[in-house]
Amino acid sequence: MLEMTDESENSPFLEAPQYAFIISDSVALKVYSSTNPQNMKIASLQKGLILLCNGTEVIGEGTGFGVPVVKYSGETVFSGSSSLYVRRLGNIIEIRKEFLMDLTGRDRLRSFKLKIPGIRMLSAFFCSQYQRHKRVVRPVLIVRGLFFKFGIKSSFMKSPHKGTIIVTYIMDRNRIQVKLNFSQLEQANLDKVFILNEQGAHFFRTYSDSEGLRLVDEEIGAWDNVTAESAKIADEQNNIGFRLKSIEGSMLRRGRELMEGSLNWIGLDYELDSKYCHFEYEIELLG
């Protein structure tokens, strides 16, 4: 853990390769400047805050808390590089992670780019049906799992970067205030910004919200709108979880996918249009 002694408001941020923050005897948070943990298809992507339960990371194939993804006309851009800084202000820990937006998604067949239009169209068709029709969720997961088994999977390629998004996590006991600054992001042709808050679907299996809706496992869906004022993701016993609130001007969505060796994430993600220069929200850790 990073050693910090100056606790004044003028305390400088210190660069760190990683940082861990203990919440309770069984729950902690961790963040890396590298792309760790390098799990499955998103191994090359930067992660946000990672939950640990009894010392074990339970992120699965999730991105962690507070990870930006940006959509421009014709391409979606991810972060593969970052810098991490930490400082302490009394009992509060402030973490600043600067995400360089420098990767785009590519379909690949083993080590070769897919150039067969039919396969691209088939994959796009299954994804669209997955999002529109709940009855085909399981068959589509099976097909996507077969794509992965036979070497057809998503990968991420270095591209000219689109700038930096600065994400500040302010941690005070079981609450995390997340602040995003988009002022250094390229604005030309910017369409949408997504903020991902994901952990592992193998560990977290239930969704519930302030409207009384409760869903388990596949009932949660892959990309559905949240209409309630707040929503919660928790483990099966409801011992550990996290809650987010809907925020005016953004769309909150829930999702979960679990397929051995391919998909393993559950989360609550925000979607913003391109007008925002700043955005902030709070994550409440439960249990």
C-alpha cells in the first residue's frame, strides 16, 4: 500500500502502481495503473475499482467501478493505458485515474482480422436480437460461446488516442463518490459516453430496485433500462452488494452475462450524450 503522511487539503497526489482500500474485515477495494486483472476478452482494457471479498478479486470479466467508454461516429473507443495517483485527506482517500482513450474494438478469427462480411453481419444480428428479445437470450449466449470456442472473439487494437478522461474516486467508509472530467477528450464527432460499473457475474447474481423489482441470474438481461430511482446488485445471499441511483439527464442500465471461458460480468452502467464536460455519481457498498 502507498505510504501517505501529509493529510492537509494541499496534500499532493502521489503516483502509484496500485492501491488497496479496506472497507471491512471481509470487503476491500483495489485499483491498478496497469490493465490488471487480465481476465478473458477484456484483458487489455483498463479497469476501475475492483471489489475483493475475503482477499479474492471478484471482478470476473467486469471492468470495475467508474470506467469510461466513448462512442464516436463509426467507432467505439476504450482505454488501454492510464496513470494512477493517490492522496489522503483525513479519513478520506482520493484516487485519480487518468484513462487514455487509445483502443478500438476489432473482431478477430484467431490471429487474423475477420474479413468475411457474413460472419460480421451474423455476429451483429445475434447481438441486436439479444438486446431486443428476452426469449432468445440463452440461445444467443450459446452461439456467442461457440464463436469464442472456435476462435471468433472481440479484441482491442491500438488506435490514435482520443484524449484523456480523468476519473476521481473519493472513498469515505462504504461510499464512493465518482467524478469524471471530459475536458481533455476530443469532441469532434463524439456521440455517447458510457460509464461502466461492473463486477463478476459468478459472484453477484441478484438485481433489485426501489420499485420492488427483483431478478436473479439470466432474468437480469444484458442491456435493460432501469426506471427506478435506485438499483442494487448483490450476491445470492444478499450479504455483499452495491447500489447506484438514476441521475437526471443520463440513462442507467442493468446487465449480466455469464458464459464459461467467455463472459462473466454484471453491472449498472450510465449512458450520457456528448454535452457533458463533467459527471458525478455515488456508489454505496452494502454488507
